Amino acid sequence: MSKSKFLNIDSMSLQGIDEDSELIPLMTPEDEEEINNEVLPETLPILPLRNTVLFPGVVIPITAGRDKSISLIKDANNGSKVIGVVSQKDEETENPGINDINTLGTVARILRVLQMPDGNTTVIIQGKKRFEIAEVLTEKPYMTATVRETKEERPPAGDSQEFLAIIESIKELALKIIKDNPNIPSEASFAIKNIQSNSFLINFVSSNLNLGVKEKQELLEIPNLQDRALATLKYMNVELQKLELKNDIQSKVRSDLDQQQKEYFLHQQMKTIQEELGGISYEEEVDEMAQKAKEKKWSKKVSEHFTKELAKMQRMNPQVAEYSIQRNYLELFLELPWNEFSKDKFDLKRAQKILDRDHYGLEDVKRRIIEYLAVLKLRNDMKSPILCLYGPPGVGKTSLGKSIAKAIGREYVRMSLGGLRDEAEIRGHRKTYIGAMPGRIIQSLKKAGKSNPVFILDEIDKLSNSHQGDPSSAMLEVLDPEQNNDFHDNFLEMGYDLSKVMFIATANNLSSIQPALLDRMEIINVTGYTIEEKVEIAKRHLLPKQLKEHGLTDKHLKIAKPQLEKIVEGYTRESGVRALEKQVAKMVRHAAKSIAMEEEYNLKVTNEDIEKVLGPARMERDKYESNDVAGVVTGLAWTSVGGDILFIESILSKGKGTLNITGNLGKVMKESATIAMEYIKSNADSFGIDSEVFDKYNVHIHVPEGATPKDGPSAGVTMLTSLVSLFTQKKVKKSLAMTGEITLRGKVLPVGGIKEKILAAKRAKIKEIILCEDNRKDILEIKAEYLKGLEFHYVTDMSEVINLAITDEKVKNAKSL
């Protein structure tokens, strides 16, 4: 027999067994009393049941399949119709013996034997009373045994309130279970309500509980009726909780399915509406993506990843937020130029012409760029170099990148890094975040449409750190030719090949670039322009550009070279030409205003026009000053806007030998002054200075333009010369400037920014320059035309500086020390 569900009563339990029989009535207390008074036979045929337990009073159908069982039922049905029914310990046992069955069972009466159409024998039996096997007599043709009665199942006294409460609870729970379980027929509640015998109610419920054979056998073996009722109630509570949980789950699932069916219906309607309006349905969108994917030049790895992600999108509900994220992700894959490269035009003569046309001067820079292009041409598979154009503002670093792209026929992309402080700007966000986007590297490549553009990383020295990460560290992978063939973007979640991209970084200050990042780049120094170069740039590029931007032509305004030179010398002081362009723009705007207001103006700009529009010249202070005052020396400095001349002034006043330094100087520059002072004290005799003056006079060193911060070691020789001139009251050589670092041993060390300083010296009409011997190689790299009119003195020791710079002539109004 199969295990029956709780109260899943077979129709034979409540209805007639066939059309000729009457209804089997529910057991009454009188019937129970009668059964208890019946005398138990001494021997009974024993029928083992595989998967059920028979309780007293309960009617159940069983199907006999074993030969022994069929023989037993046949003999009993022809005789007394009374048998002993026990349950097997293991239902798999085919031929059970005494050790394979439970010894406590139920005496049963055969009510009806039915031959089923499939050939099996079905028997309707009703339990009478419990018994216990005393001894097995025979096992063939079926088992027979002597039996004895068990202790009577007498209910507690009629006035036991606890027992009555238990019985009421069993009824209530049984009715609730019948109500909540759709598989139990409605007749079951009728049966429960009409059972009058308490013991039969307990047995009826126990028999129909959804329990295993072992649990039901334990219930049958409980001799005390109240204890059995409590155990039955416990199992019923568990059954009710399971049923409530099951119904709750089914309710939720049904609700979810109903919602999904509703959404599916609405989606189908929306699809139809979109098709009527000419829109694209979700299915068509997926099909369109799949078609585009077939046309992409993807590697196998990328193709497999895209197919997997597209399948994930197909499984998504189009109304959920993740759907749009997934669609954006897949669209990025389709828009990126995987393995799509523009063909390089390695006509180096043409490239040279374009560079010369777009940029005047910068010969060394253009030569090095052409060399790089030549290597790329010879080694077609070579990874693109990482160049860094380093120099002052306005010298054309960014526009050089655009010219390179034009020269070799590549796409041009520019990314400004100034002030960038979020690492996600480089690497992107993970697509699980709201508003996630790929990094600007990947976005720029998508915009370029090719995987080998010329990529300008503007102002790479101005990357900054924050709590959101270190962007300069994220750039390490981008700018490493050994790693960037598999650049990982967080949004893309796959490596992208950047090795064919020509990265060109620009910077004004190398000291602020992370050393590891600086090591990955090839530094090309873009120095400033001479006055002649600036005039030529203004004539060729700046003036035509401004005329065009203001709606004018060269017929409306002409500025000759002498006037352009006046603008350069009198109104700008920079290495680049950005400030020069602003001044030219002012002249063009004045002409545009005059034309618009129909006022008279000079078509050819004169010096008077320049002063009228731009005001008086402001840069005359750059001119060399006279040497009539002791302690005033001209130095050369490098600033953020290029080269400049620097005046060192020093005076003596009576005091106790203190040294004061002013002029908004940095720590290194102050140390240079202290070193110079101590060196002079140590070598006073060789300079012809009385050592007593050091204790009688205070020394004050000042560097003019106190509002401008200044620092660096290159003013060391200038301070030394200033102090020697001050203590000896001798003149410094006329039209002389100098730069170099000093040490306590009297050595002169090399400094940087030589070309910028030379240009500043030329602007100031300097004739002679003192430099460290080690800076000779820097001079050799400068074009001869830049050095025209200059005489250089190379030194290694401070004494050489003094011999060259200090004359034997006393200054006017020399002090007597």
C-alpha cells in the first residue's frame, strides 16, 4: 500500500463497498464497548503490511500482492474473517519472518474482498482491538501465531477536563487542516464532526496523519489513551505548520507567476504597438546587436564574452533597471574599434613639411619626432613610443600632437588631465554601480573610431591625489609599452589593446610627475623661442589666425616685423607665444571696432598705434642695469614661464655681522646666500678683504620683485659675486650675467634651463655669460643663431668667477671699510 495523506479518506471508508452493501457506520461508544468485550482467539493468521499501520475501529483498503497474503485472505474470508494485522519494520523485505515485523498489531475483520481489473486482490478490513504476538506457530503457507491481549485502552474518567480539552483541540486542528488542504475531500469534515467515540477519533486521525510507518507504530503502541492523544496532537501541529508554510509559498509563487504573466501580456501589447509605430522591439534590438557582432573584428575571447552577455540580456525583463545597464554595456562593445586601425602614412618628407608648416622653430623637437616616425616605419609591428613634451606654457606642445596625427594620417584624441583626482576617470566604474561609465581612455577610443590614434595626455604633471584614488598610479598601466596591450577597464571587464596607440604627454614641470610614471616616458624638451622666432610665429600663424577669428583679412590690417618685435619686447615676457597672441588679438580687435564704427585707423600699424592700443611698454625692467653700484649683479633664472634675468642686490650697514636675506626666497636659495657668505669669510685674504669687517657690518641681500616666489641653487655664483663686490667696493664687469650652483669647497656646479636663460640674456642685451664648465654641452646643443652676440666663460671654481666678474675699478662713492 502507498502512504495515505492526512484524512485523505478512501471513498470505501464512508460509502458502500458496492451497490448492494449498506454504508459502513462510524464507530460509536457502544460499538467500542462491544469490541472490547469480544474474546480474542488464541491463534490468528498474521498478515504483514508493507507501508501502513491499522488502528482499532479504522476501515482501510489494502492490496495483496504476495502469494502468502493472497492465500491467507482467501482462507480467512471463507472462514471466520478475523486476521491479525502487523506492520513490517522494513517495507523492502519480501518474505518477512518474526524478526522482520512489529509484534504489536491490530485484530482485523475482513469486510469485503474485491478482484480488481488488473488482477490484484483488494481487501477492505476494519480494525477491532490491539494484540501482541506471543509465539509463531507456522510460516507456511502463511504465518500463524498465538496471540494475547494488550492492556485495555480505557479512556480517562469522564470528568477529566484535560482529556476533553485535548479531544476538542484534535477536532479543531483536524477541521482546520481539512479546510486548508485542497486535496482532502469535504466529506472528511463531516466524518470528524460525527465521530462520537473519543478513542476512535484518536485512532482515525492517527491513521490518516502524513506520518511514516515507524511513527504510526509508535502511536499504536502507546497504551494510555491520553498520552496517545497528546502525541497525535503534537504531530497534527507540525502537519498544520507545514501546510500553512506550503500554502504561503504557493500563494507567493502564484502571485509572482500572475505578475510575470501580466508583464508578458503587456510586453506583447507594447511590442505590437511599437511595431505599428515603426519602433524597434526588444527582440529586434537583440537581433540587431547579434547582427552587428558578426561584422566586428573580434578575437575569439571577446566574441565569446559578448555572446554570453547578450544571452544574459535576453533572459532579463526589459523593465528592470539592470536591462538598460546591460544594453549600454553591450552597445559599448559594439562601438569600440576592436582591431580596427587606420593605415599610417609614413611619408616622412610630407610629415616634415606638415611639422614645419604648423610650427616655426623647435628644430630639435621636430627632428626627434621624425626619428620616431622613421623607426615606426621600419618596424611596422613596433609598439608606439610614449613621448612626453616638456617645456614652459605656450610653446606649442599640444598643437605638436595634432600636427603629428595629421602627418601620419591617424585620428587625433586629446584628454586633459589637469586637476583630475578620481582614479575611475582613467579606469572606469564597475557596471554594478548606478551611473557606471567606462574610463576616459576607453571613451576617447570609442570617439576616435580607431585603435591606433595619436592620444594627447595634456598637463600630465597636474594629476592630483584624493581619497578617490591616485590617477597617476592608474596611468602606469596605460603608459607602459610592456603592459598596455591588455589594459583593464573596470566597466569593460576585459583587457583592451592600447599598444598601437601613440601616447604623447605634455608637462610644464617634471618634478611633480610620479617617478615611476616619468620612467615610462621618453622626455623631449620643448624650449622657448627667441625674439626672432616669436616675430616669425606672430607673422605666419598668430596674426592670420586672429584676423580670421575676428572676421577680417590681411587687407584690413597689416603689422610689419619691426612693430611685431616691439610688441614682443615691450609687452611680453615668456618662453611661449600665448601672451603674444593676446596682444596681437588686442590690435586686431581695435581694427575690427574701428571698421564696425566706421572710424579712421591705420591699415599699417605704427609704433604709436601700438602704444595707443596696448599702453606704454611694460617690460623695460628686463634691460641690463648699470654697474655703478657695488653689490648689484645680474643673474639668470628659469621660471614657470621660461627664462628671466634676476638682479641680486646687497648692502652693508654698521652692526654685529648678521646676514639678512629678503625677496620671497625659498630655502635652497637662502642656503646659497649663506654658503657664499661663509666662503668669502674663509677666503677673505685671497679677495683682499679685511676679516674684521665681517664683525663690524651687517649684510643684507635682496632679490627684487618681492612678491614673486623664487627658489633654486642657480643664483649661487651671482650671490657670491654680489658679496665680493660689496666688501671690495669694486665694480662688476659691464653687460655680464651668470648662473651656477656653488659649494663650500668653492666648486661651481651645473644648472638646468640653459637655453631659456640664454634667451632671457639676449632679451636683456647681455654680452657675456659665466657658466659651469659642465654646461658647455648644453650650449653646443643650441643653434648658433641663438648664440650670436654672446660670449661664454666656463668655470669650475669660485675664484675663477671672481676673477672674471670683478674689475679693479672702484664704484662711485665707494665706502671705506
